[in-house]
Amino acid sequence: MAFDALFKKYFTLVLLVLVALVAYFQASGTMALLGASLTEPAASSEAVAVAPKPSAPGRARRTAEPLIKRNPFDSVTGPLDAKPPPPIAAPDPEPRVTDPLRSPVCSDVKVQIVTESDDPEWSFAALQGNGDAMPQLRRVGDDVGNRQVVYIGFNPMEASPAVWLTSGTELCQALLFAKQPEISAQPTAAAPAGEPAAPAETPPPKGAKPVPDDIKNKIQKVSDNEFNVDRSVVDRILADQAELMRSARIVPEKKDGKVVGIRLFGIRQDTLLGTLGLQNGDRLETINGFDMASPEKALEAYARLRTANNLNVKINRRGQSQSIDYRIK
């Protein structure tokens, strides 16, 4: 009771003391805040960049680069960051062929011999192009000047053995039984694209012609298997054999998968081969020991024909082997 009476007596004094303490502490805080603002530099108005949190020592930063390079999700595609492959060049255009049998005659290829076979590996032709000093043996895939041989065979529309050649996208044919073009010993460049090629020679009329009298009179028959031949006849044959052998057709003959000789067709008695004692259906096997079953040997025999003094030709006629001798004087 005494405390209550005492508190009531001095209540006003206690209230003033509490108000004074509150004012004192408030004034002290204000002064401290003011002093701190006056002693420290003012903060920049710009945003302060937050320093990155340092990584733990000894631990590298992880990235997805190994996964991108390895691409474990697709072993066929390869790395996801791989550069695109370079563009593939377009293939060379195919030759424009509508009807090979009606293709134009080659104006820069001269054909001397055509031997066709069911086996393309055994088809060959003696061809001379610009820049060639003499005919050379060619097969499919070989080059003749600026052209390439693509097929060797027989053209029934022209009734002639033929060789088809390409130059870029153009196709032409060299016919054995046609007037042969003049060949330059100097190579010539291909005609520029878009310019027409030189006009082809017009082939002569079809059909075999009898051997001229000036050749026939210089071939003397001694017996069925022996002949005397004037050397001028050999030179004439080599110079114009396409015309003189117009009706002849030469086809390699196989036996047990091997070429055994060259079968002769289209021979008549009034033609050159008929005058020389050969008959239709004869199989030519050797000339002076050179095997006609070998394209290389056949061409070698042809190359030596101009300087030979004697020719021994072995044939097979209706299953019987025979030999014909020619003495060249």
C-alpha cells in the first residue's frame, strides 16, 4: 500500500524521467546516423555489380561442349557442331542420244579395220584421228583425238561396220564402208560449245562393188592355194581398203569361251577377197604366224603387210584346215 501511495505521489516525476530518457536515446541515434553520413563517401547512383561467387578451388567449370562434339545420341550424324560438307559437283551430262544408228558421221576419225564380237572386250578397230601418224588399235574406252570410243559393232541401216564415239554430249559414228575423211597429222582443238561441227562426208551408196580390173589383172592365180600378187595391188588395197572390202564382214569366232579366229562373211567371187581365193564363211586363223585370235597380233600383222614379200594365210574352211600362199612381187 505504501508503494501505491508513493507511486501516485511521484507519478508525474516518473513520467517526465521516462520522456527524458526516450528523447535522449532518440537524439543519440540521430547524431550517430548523421555522423556516419558525413564521414563515408556517398554511394554511386549507378547499380553496383555483384561480384561472382568464387568457385571452389580445384574444380573446373562444366560446359556442354564434350556432349556436342561427341553426340552420343546419334553415331551416324556425328558432332552437332560439325561444319556442313562441301557441295558435290554435278556429274558430267550424259551424251544426247536419240537414235545411235542415225548419229552423224565423225568428220575427224578415219576407220581402217573393224572387228566386232559378242564379247565387248574382243571388239576392236584400227582408228586414226587428227594428230595420229597412222591408224592405231582402239577398244571401247580408248581416246581418239578429242573423242572416246563407246561402242564397236555393225550398223544395219548403213550396212557397214561402225565405231561410235562421243565428245562431251555429242555422239557420232565412223563407218568402215564410207568415204573416209582427210586426217591431219597435227592435233586440232575441239569446236567451241555452241558452234556447229564441220559437215560430215556423205557416205557412198550401199552395196558391194566388183574388184576393179586394174587390180584384178595384177592378181595371178597359180592354184587354189597359191597366188602371185603385184606389190602395187597391196599399196592400193591399204590406201582404199574400205571401198574394196565394202561387202566383207569380219566377226571373231569363239570356241569353249576362247576366240579361235575371225570368221569372214559377205564374200563373193567378184570381190577382192573372192579374187584372192577366200570364200564366204572361211575362218581366218593366222597370217605369217600371227594369231588372228589376238587383237594385238592382228594389228601387228596388218602393220607388216606393206613390206612383206610372202604371205602365208591359214584358214579353216568347212572344218578343214587349209593354207593359202601369196607371193608379192
